[in-house]
Amino acid sequence: MKRTKRLLAAILSCAMVFALTACGGSDGTADGADSGSLKAIPKEDLKIGFVYVGPVGDEGYSYAHDQGRKKMMENLGLSEDQVIIKENVPENADCEKALNDMVDQGCNVIFSTSYGFMDFTLNVAKQHPDVYFFHCSGYKTADNMSAYFGRMYEMRYLSGIAAGLKTESNKIGYVAAMPLPEVTRGINAFTLGVRSVNPEATVEVKWTNSWFDPTGEKQAAVELLNSGCDVLGQHCDSAGPVVAAQEKGAWAVGYNADTLSKGPDAYLTAPLWDWGIYYTDQVQKIIDGTWKAENYWGHGHMDEGIVKLDKLSANCAEGTQEAIQKAQEEIDNGKHVFAGPLKDNEGNVKVQEGATMTDDEMLSMDWFVEGVIGSVPKTES
């Protein structure tokens, strides 16, 4: 799962800078690639595959994708026998086998939902030019393969506001999965949200080096709480940090799913994915014969969009709703989360006053903003 320096260079060479909006209205993408020999598929002839890196019961990342699948099926009136799912698929050659198995079972549309599936998905897409492929969180495309993701950093910024207003110790912990730009970007956005309402607060990071490790995630959370943190954030796939906060009398911002039931006295809110919006939109285009391959990076605007913030719990501090509403409106009106001036946590100016980070810069982010305690592990060259 590591993103190497060569990989970062490849990202920077890819055309991933688009004027994006949510699926509702403009589809948020640049013009797509020619779909070549792909033909429209009548709804009754659709057979759709979903490949997940974890279990759908993880109350995390794979769960969110599966909820999106269900929403798509409901929206389009698809039957259960029109969908195949594969859970717990590792990010290695087993992924390619799983994809080929789906093609052999008659799938003509396949969603591959983890970053490490990218090259395997591209390989299979090239072998089956008459099948529609989608890869989540990567950047490679083909005539019959789109890449898709959402600007989750916007929701992490908003969730940081909830954390910044709630902390009493001004020490916030963050359980982070892999040292990739996606995760680093989220930590930075969360911290900027925290410090927009509480400039004295800091965010301490602990890495688990795994996307889904309930035991390790809870252990990292406990270590942060024992060090004096009283609010937690997370970019990992289990509810471990929320459970730890509940047990320790602290508070937590979750991720991927509403985990209030896991921490009724701890849970504040969570950045959420609404994949069903994208899945419905793309499959409908396949039915209509209007689909084109694209590289999608969608926003979340108020109550519409691929990314959202969960409802605030009663555990949130007074004034949180108003502060988040104001920040959301500013983002909707064009405010950039990573607008300058910004310094890293060593005091170096990274974004000048009056400037904003480009998509390419965000996609290769390997530094922490002021207020973050910790460092981004260097990847191998």
C-alpha cells in the first residue's frame, strides 16, 4: 500500500486537475475519454461486481461502499442476482483473480474499491475492453476504466471544528492508517479545522500502518488518551478509537459510518462517504449510453455530494452547529481548505499568502501543518 516516490512522480504527471462539483448538477469532472467499443447496457442485462478490501461488516470503509451499492440498487431497481460482491480481497495478485472471476461470472460493470487494487484493475480492464471498470482512490484510467474519489478533506476540516470546540486539554489525538498523501491531507485538514476555532490546540498522530486493524487502532487510541488527549480523530476503518474514547471518558470523531452506538457518550460526528450518489449516476449513464471514462474527485456541498458530515451528536459543545454551518457555507462559496498562508510544523512556509494548493500539490502532500505533533514517515524510493 505504500506510495513510493516514483508513484508520486507518476501522480504529478497525470491529468487530475479538474473543476469539480458534486454529482448533483454538474458531474464534477473534466471531459471523459472516448469509451471506444463500449455499448449501452439495458438495465435488465446489467451484472455488477464490487470488490472490497475489508468485510462489509467493518462499520468502516468497505461498509460505506456496500451501503452505496445498496442505495444504487434501490435507486435503479436492480435485483440481488444482478450483483456480485467479494469481501476481504488483498491488495495483491488475488485482486486480479477476483476481478477475472467476476468477468467469468458475467459481470459487465465492476467497481474496484481500494487504492492497492489500481494496477490489477487496469490489467483486467485492458484484457476485457467490453466491460466497464471503476477504480476508487487511484488515478489511472483507460477507455473502459474510470477513477473516482471524493474531497474528504473538506469534511475532515468541518469535523475538526467539532473537535476543537470540544477539547478541554487542547490535546487532540489522531489514529492514522497508512502514510499516504490521502491520509496526510486529511490530518492537515482536520488540524486546520481544529485551529480555526481553537488556535492553542494541537493534534498528535499515531500510525497503525494498516487500513483495518481493530485491535491496533484501539491500542493506538488508548495510548493517545493516556498521553493526555481528550478528543480523538481517525483515518482508519474500525470503530476502535470511538470505543476507546467511550471507555476512557473522552470524545471522538469517527469515520466512514455513524458509530454513535459504539460510543454514546463519546461520539461527536464523522466524515461520511455517500458512494450511492456516484454509483447510481455512473450506472445510469451506462444504461443511457452516455458514459465516458473520467477521473472524478467530488466535493460535498451541504446535503448533496459524495462526501458528507454526519449529524452532530448531543455530545458536541455549544455553538458547534453554527460554526460548522458557517464553515460549510464558506466552502460552498469557494473557500479552499488549504489556502495560504500555511506553514508546516517545522515553521517552513508551504503555501504563500494569497495562494492555494493545487490538486497536484494536495495529491502529493507529505508534510504536516502547524499544530500537528508527529511526522510523516518517508516512503522508500
